[in-house]
Amino acid sequence: MFNTGACITALKLYLSVALFDTAKRFLDEARSHMTTPEGSNSLLDVSIDDINTIADIIAVKIVGGAYAAMDNYGTGSLMDKENPALDYYMADTDLWNPLRKSYTVVGRKAGKYKNIFGVEVTSRGYHAGEPIEYPAYEGEHPFKPAPPSHALETAARWITNGEMQNIIKTTLEKFPFHLFFIVTDGGGGDIV
């Protein structure tokens, strides 16, 4: 006999721990490819509470802030135009400068607006609609565009190019399946 229910419960726990360790390794890998300390620091550490099992699917949540997004996808005229969230961001009139008609950063009109961090700030409007990216703009406080690091994609490739399969294989090899066999004496009494 085999205690299937207990085995599945224990195996889910083993796989959850393996996924947790994988998520930590993913974050370490992503951080190593970030080009800014702000981007690296805004990738939040994963906790065991970030592991969820829904309908027998084990998932982990990786969270990063605005700095991680800017590092990964770049900023200004150098940003990755294939960023999957870019259309959503550009359509958000609270975040995207309505005077910005291309990817080049331009000054905002005078008034209050929310920046990418959701913080309300005030523009004096001195360069409304004018490019303020360095090196074209050499005035006070030029915006320096940054190319994308693609750190998250690089880390994801590392995980999907065999690393995840190796982690699952190792977990299954180390799992104590033998503990879930129930041996009886033939007369109905358990020997285990």
C-alpha cells in the first residue's frame, strides 16, 4: 500500500521549498545584471509567504518597484519599445506626460502631476513640451536616458534553459518516497 495523500502533500511542500530557493536565485541573478543600484535594490526579497498553491499549481510572486522596471526596460529615448507594460503606462495620463509625443522626455506644463513612483510633484513649466534629455539639453537638471539592462529576461532565460528542470529533478531524486509505503503483515495489521 502507498499513502498517496500524505506523499502528495509532502511533495508539494518539497517543491514549494525548491521554488522558494529558485526564486531567491532568480533575484540574485537578476540583481547581478541590473545596471543601477536603485534597480537592484527595488527588487524585493522573496519570502515563503510569496509561495502560493492554487489548483495544484505552485507559484511564486516576484515584486520589483519602479526602479527595477526602469533598469530592466530603460528610460527615455533609449527605452525598450517592446516593454509589455509600455502601452498601459503611456495611456495613463496621471503618469505619462501628455506633452510627450515620442519616447524622448520633454518638460511638463506648469502644475502638479504624479511621477512614476506615484508621488505628487510640481512642475514650474519652464520647458513645457521641449526635449530635456541629455546631451541635446544641457540646461539645469537634464534627464539622462538609460538603455535597458533586460536583467529580468536574462535571469528568466537562465531559469528556463534547464536550471528549473535540474531543480525539479534534484528535488524528486532527494524526496523520500519510501516513507509513504505502508507494509502490512498480510493479516491486516501494519508492520511499518
